[in-house]
Amino acid sequence: MRWEKERFTVISRVRETLRRWPMFSPGDLVVAAVSGGADSLVLLDVLVQLAGELGIELRVLHVDHGVRPESGEDAAWVEEASARYGLPCSVRKVTVSGGGASPEEALRDARYAAFESELEATGAARLATGHSADDRVETLLLRLLAGTGPRGMGSIPPSRPPFVRPLIRVWRSEIEAYSLFLPMAPRVDPTNLNTSIPRNRVRH
């Protein structure tokens, strides 16, 4: 199969990542967590391209946090994108509590609770997220700023079953270049521009 150079670069990097950290076994049902942003949509497209050679079956999960007025539109958009790939899609609405140390942690806790529920409901072996090399660096910087100890220096692991991160060695600039060839333009989350959020401040 021939791919554009931008897609070939990312797909080849993911292949290398999967050789270094085996994330899937033939016959696995894999859930791709798709928010609608570029990272998760490129993740989905890459997994679709590699599913045959990996021997895996795919389905999509979208978590609707309900914290933005357009969250319902995001969910409908992910359902449409999934249909274009011929994949089943689940949408799980979550309630975000204020019990965490920060709003971002509360969102993460709610999201991972939805991930666990989807894995249990579908019997899937793995759930793939769109974390990239940039996310890994940002997490390390945030932990250093917070005064992390030696254990925190590891940042985001490529694989912590059942959760896997096939794009963990792909840079966001490469993801953005790949996204130009997707069948649908990624959604843009305006909260990513809010520099009062520590991760966004580090990113920008």
C-alpha cells in the first residue's frame, strides 16, 4: 500500500514502536479512544491501516465530558468519523466531580472510569489513546515543576495494559502533517488555547 510521505513517516514509527513494546496480539479487540482532535483521529487512521497486518479488530469510544456546550457536536462528529471507517462507536457521557486535586485531574479520572467501563462491556483486550511524544515531554516538565521525585521522571509509559499508546514516539508536528490527509478535518477544542491550564501553558 502506498502512503503519502507524511503518513508513511507516522505509520513506520508506530510499527517500530509496536516492535519495541508489543501492545497487541492477533485476535485482540482494540478500543480506540477518539476525542475528535488530531491526535486521536490520526491514531484511529493509523490503526485502521495496520489492523490487517496486526490481526486486530477495532471499535471506537468517545467520552463526552459534558463540560462544553459543543460536546454533543463532538460526539456526533466522532460517530460520523467511525461510520466512515465502518467501525462501531460507543459514546459514554460522564459526570465530572470536583473531588480531584484539579479540574484536569477530575476530567482524567472520569475519562479513565469510562475507559474501564467500555473494556468491561465489550471484552476488549486493549484501549489505545492518542498520547504523543509531546505529551510525554509536557508531562515530564509538569512533574519537574511540581518537584517530582525519581519515580515521576518516567513520564507517560508507552504501554500499561490494558492501556496502550501507539503514537508515543510520534511528534505533534508529524501528527498535524498526517492530519491533512484524513477523510475528515479534526475538531478543535478551544480549551486547549486556555493558558491558565498548566499543561497548555507548558505546551505554548
